[in-house]
Amino acid sequence: MSKYWTDKLVALGACPDAVEWARAYPSLTAAWKVCERADWMLWLAGKLCRTVPARKRLVLAACACARTALKYVPEGEKRPLMAVRTAEQWARGTGGVTVEDVRAAGDAAGDAARDAAGDAAWDAAWAAARAAGTAARDAAWAAGTAWAARDAAWAAARAAAWDAARDAARDAAKTKALSRLSKIVRKHYPIPPRWGRRG
């Protein structure tokens, strides 16, 4: 039975859409250069990066994606921004921030997301707060790293697309937002994480 590089994606549990898309490219590096799905990219980085230094790099990438959604948070609501800042401080080793601090800030951002449900712009606010919260909790929960980072990218894209008038337009806007976020991911990962290397 012949092996192709995307068999590794299947073994990691990648979604069928990602695997099908990737099969058009001769290598992970070739696919990474043109991928426009930040959520897929962060998911893979989360699967391959398991050491604390590698997770910190992933947190910074997820936080950078989450920051793009903060403009949708209602004025005066600081919890999502604090979640992102706290996670970034932990990842950079500044401010004496602990994993417990990150977890608490992430939980507070989650509370902000729930509180936003009564706001007129609750959908955008929820997505922005969720992006911040998942990026923050990424730092505190190793087992959930891949999913949390992916969710941060998707929630940021969802917030960016919130003001589209119709579902079709919103889906197109999400696709465009994820494409922009993929450039952010590539700033943190100019080349993809290496197979078989959990660091």
C-alpha cells in the first residue's frame, strides 16, 4: 500500500475537507505556503507542538488571531482583551503570569461571551470573546491545544464576518477572514511544524 504525506494528517484525525484539499500538494511545506485556512494550520500546529516552548509559540499565534476580533467587543468590555494580554504575557514569560492566571482570564472572557448574549451585537461580541477565551485557555490546557487554537481562529473569523447581511455573504466573509488570519499564522510559523517532532 503506497503512502502519501496526507496519510499523516488522517492519522492525526484531520477533518476530511482538509485532507482532501491537501492531497493536491506534493508536501506539507508546499500546502502550508498557500493554505488559506488559519484554523486548519493552527490545528495542525497544536497537534505537532507538545512541549511548553512550542505551546507558547502556538499561544502567541492564536492570540494574534484573536486580537483581530477584539474590535467587535462592546465598548467598555475589557475581559477578552485581558485574556489575550494575560496569555501573551505567559507565552513571553513576562509579568510573572502563571498558568492559573491564564485560566482565570480565559474563564473571564468566557463569562464576557455569555454576558454578550443580551447585547444587540451579541453574535459578534460572543465570537470575539470566545476567540480571546480560547486563545487564553490554550495556554492552560495542553490536551486541548489543537482544538483551542483552531477555535480561536474560527471565532475571530466569525466575528469579522458578523455584520454581513446574508448567510452566503457571511460565509464568504468568514472564508476571507480565515485567509487573512492564515498570513498571521505564517508570521509565527514561516514553515510548518515538523512531523514526528513534538517540540
